[in-house]
Amino acid sequence: MTGKKVAAASLAAQAMGWIDPVTKAVVPPIHMASTYQRDEDNGYRSGRIYARADNPTFDQAEATLAALEGGAKAMVFSSGMSAATACFLALAPGDHVVVPKVMYWSLRNWLATFATQWGLAVEFVDAASTDAIAAAVQPGKTKLVWLETPANPTWAVSDIAAAAQIAHAAGALLAVDSTVATPVLTRPIEHGADIVMHSATKYLNGHSDIIAGALVGAREDAHWAKLRAIRAQLGTILGQTEAWLLMRGMRTLFPRVQWACRSAEALAQKFAAHPMIEQVLYPGLPSFAGHEAARKQMSGGFGGMLSVRVKGGEGLAIAAAARVELWKRATSLGGVESLIEHRASIEGPGTPCPPDLLRLSVGVEDSGDLYDDLDQALRRAHNS
Ligand SMILES: *Cc1c(COP(=O)(O)O)cnc(C)c1O
């Protein structure tokens, strides 16, 4: 963009400063083509053959995300799930992987069913404990350690640098689902991670209007080439329009995340003192078990996600969620509108999620309005 090295927020706002060389447009076009003309000598000098491998509309989003994460390369996917599962499909049946007990529910299900049936030896551990990760890793046999931090829906924090040391000493890679932290708050590669994964559906896009995923690689090596091949072979690429919307959303990533962090912190403090709340789970609260680990690797805030445990249990939690007016009752997170969800009922039997827990995704509304709305819902639920 300029000769001077600028801050990440500036890179994001201007999508790396891209200007179209022909028209001088400040916004990249959408390339709809599925195929590319071959040269007269039968080559493909453009580097592009067929759009199941990639699409020029991805370029800006991928370059921007790689820069924000401090990685060598980024790849966008059709969803967070297709990005995450590519990391496990790049392994071989028989390989041992260490994954968190508390993590994004759909990925946990896939690991316990498809990945296990396919032959991966999947070991679920308490990933908030570095000792538990160290005890599970088997040198030579473990090929991947997976973290999610802060982790859905309790926001348990894993120490990325400690896990990277353990994984690498055993000859394994470390991948981090950083969907909730975003590169605004944590850059896992700086702490030793090899791969960063995002559900770009969430904060990166930020407007609840696309499904998208991304991987960022610390190095552009043989492993990265394998991940690229999996995306091209399975066709888990992002659509052109979605890629364009993702880049448009990422331009406001910093102000959205910074605003959400400030509001979430204020709400966590106020609900911690609320008579109808048993406990607030938020990495920014000094009383939170993972607060020290969070301080080590998060900067600029502790995220826009928190959970509250409602006094009186599951019935009152569901009754309070039924009475909100400003918060929207919906799954997902990281959008500009605030969402509330009774998580245990969507995760179903076997969930480690407490039944009295409401998950809150804080958007960019006024935080006083958000507090007042949940406060009135809790009081009405209590009195009903
Ligand atoms: C939503 C989510 C995913 C899955 O992403 P999709 O885009 O829905 O496929 C994975 N990890 C976390 C932490 C998520 O919140």
C-alpha cells in the first residue's frame, strides 16, 4: 500500500490498499469465470486453469488474512467445517490426533463419528490443561494437536505457546481454531501454531450473510500444498460472491471486534453482579479460570463472546431467552447483531455444556440497551 509499514487495522480497512490497475477502482471486481483460456503453446501462463482450484476473487481476502495473522499463505473455503476437516483429511488412517473435549460442537461430532470411522485415533482432552495435552501426545504417533481458544461455549482458554512446544517436540503440528479470538486479539502463529483456522462465517465476515471458512499456514510447504489439493479435489472452495462479501466484511473487522470486546467486558462485569445470574464465563474477568492464560496471548480485549449461567437452572435459562426483545434467539456468532442461545438444547444429549447456560454473542448495538433487555427478560422469567 505505502512504503511505510502500517498497522494491521489499516491493512484490513483498505484490503491491502488494492487499486485496479486498469480502471483505478478501489474495490476489487467479482470474477465469475469457471475456466481460463489456454495459451497457444498449450500452457496456462496466467497460473489459472479451472475454478475448482481457486478464483481471482479470493486473492484479496486471502492476502489480507495472511497478513493479519502473520502467516505465509491463506486459503478460503466453502465453510469453517470444510476448512477444519481438510486439516484432518490431510492425515492418514492410523494417525493419532489430540483434540479438545470442549470445542465447536459440529466439529466434535465429525471427529467422533466420520474421522474415527475413517481410522484416525482421536483423543479428546481437557485442552485448558497443558499437562493433559502433554500426557496425551505420543511422540512419533501424534500428527496433529488441535486447539480452540477461547473455546465454545465455556470460553476455556488454551495456552498456545505451551501446546506448540509439546506438539513440535513430539513431531506433530499444532492447529488453532481462532474463530472467536480473531487476528485482532490473538495471532496464533506468533505463539508457534502451524495452522490457524477460522469460521469466516463469524467475525471475519461479521454480517451473518455468508457461510465461509479459512486456513492460514505459517509456511508454504508440502503440507500446505496437500491442503490446497484437498480443497481443489473436494471442491470445498468459496463461491465468488461470498468471497467478495467476505472481503467487504473484513474491512471493518477491527472496529467491529474492538466495539464488541468493550461491550462484552461491560456486560460480563454487570451480569457478574446480577441477582439472577449464578456465574459469568468470560476470559476478561479476573475470576475466570483461564484469565491468566488469556492475558498472555490476547491483546486489545478478550472477545465478544460470553456465557451466563442462570440461577434456577435450565427452565429459567430457556424462559429468559424466550423473553428477550433486542437480542435475537439464533445460533452462530460474530455478527453485528447480538445473539442469544440456549446451547445445551442445540447440542443435545452428551453435551459438556451446562444446562443453565445461555451463550451471548455481543454485536455492535449500544451495550446499555443489551443489558437492559436481558435484565428485563431475566426478571420476567423469574416472576412467571
Ligand atoms: C461456526 C464455527 C465453526 C464452523 O464454521 P462454519 O462456517 O459454520 O462451517 C468452527 N469453529 C467455531 C469456533 C465456530 O464458531
